[in-house]
Amino acid sequence: MRVAIIKEIQRNPIGDHFLKPMTLFFDLGNTLLYSLDPGDENIKIACVHAAAAFAELGYLIRPNDLAAAHYHNLTRYYAIRDGDHIEHSAEQIFIQTLEEFGFTDLPAKDIHAAIQAFYAYTQSNWYLIDGVPELLGKLRQKGHTLGLISNASSIQDVLTQLQSHRLSDFFTSVNISAAIGFRKPRREIFEAALKNAGVEAGDAVMIGDTFIADILGAKRMGMRAVWATRYAKTDQVILPDVHADFLLDDITLLEEVLDLMIR
């Protein structure tokens, strides 16, 4: 028998019953997909792949120097965006690195080739959680509308992940921070997602693994929030006065959680 941690934390003050199908927004990484090796070493190796791809286009540059510089710039950028939650595209950050080496006004296709090599490596480390397609299919059959809200600096990376794991057709809206310019938990990305889905916050649920991004962001909007904890990082910042409506260790049992919300 499968056992999941399902714990109702707090009744939502905006209403105890849903009398109609809900709009469900999912996070992607560590919610529907999981990574065996999500650490910094992955980013370092991806930078090596990007630098090698760029050098192979004929540019006179030492790939190791470019990879090291880009890794430095990425880690600095990640630290900044963790504070202001403003998203810049992967292409923008790579262009900034190239400018340090005197490369400016380069063809977009060359930048794209390097970024594609970067994500081709990172994508190989992401795997579909067992039972996710079946879960999403059942939710759609019950009339729920499914959307995605993903913090990611590459639009194409998210779309490729959805396509390669055969998840694209389940979602009626895909909201990516690289396209919107703001990351969860900023209101702007949630407002965009709700507008794109044509739904009020009180009729929507966010399901994700990151407390600040997914749970705090959703609750501040008046949405319900389910914290998917199986692959959540253990060193997250958690605010004691903010509560998920449910903790869920096994994402495939989300259907049972939703049944509890409807009662």
C-alpha cells in the first residue's frame, strides 16, 4: 500500500467548499520532475558544454576561461534574483559574460547554440516522477484546468522538458518567469497566470515544492497551496506565520487531497 503524508494544516478563510472544478497550477522541477544531481557541479559542467559549443563556432576563446567566467556570473546572478525575484533570460546572462571577453553584437543563433548546449546537459539530469501523467490525466477527466507556473531563465528549456516528458498536452497555460520577467513569489507572475487562465485566486490551487516561491506566493494571492515535499530541499526558509493548506509527500495522491478540499 502506498503511504503519503497528507496533513491538512489550515482551513482557507476564503471558503471551505469548491462547488465547481478548480484551476490547478503546478510547479515543474522537484514537483512533477526530479533531479538526481541538482547541485552546483551540474551548473559547472553545463557551463563547460556551453563554452565548448560557442568555441566550436569558430570564436577565438579558451573554452575553460569562458566556462569559469560564466559560472561565476551565473552564481552571482542567482544570488541577486533570490533577493529581488526578477528574472533575466539565460541568453542575457551569457551575453554579459561574452562582453567581458570583448564579444558584442553577436548573431542570436550563436548565442542560442551555446545556451542549447547548456540546457541539453541539465535536461539529462531531470526525470519524470512515476505516476505523474496518470495523475494529470485523471485531473483533466474530472474537469480541472491545469496550468504551470515555473521559475526558469529559459523559456525553451521548460517547453523542451514538457515535450520530452510528454506533459505538454495536459496544460492549458504555461507561465514561465523568463517570459514574464518576475519569479515566484512575486505577485506579477501569479497575476499573469491567473489572468491567462481566466480564473480568480479563490478558485485556484498552487502545487509546488518550494515554500517561499510556491506556498508564500500563492497564499499572499488568496490561493490555496499544496506543498509537495518528496523532493523539496531540506534547507528552505520557512515562515512560521504562513501555512500550506496541505503537505503532500506523494504527488500522485493529489487527487485525494483535492477531494478533501471539495468536501
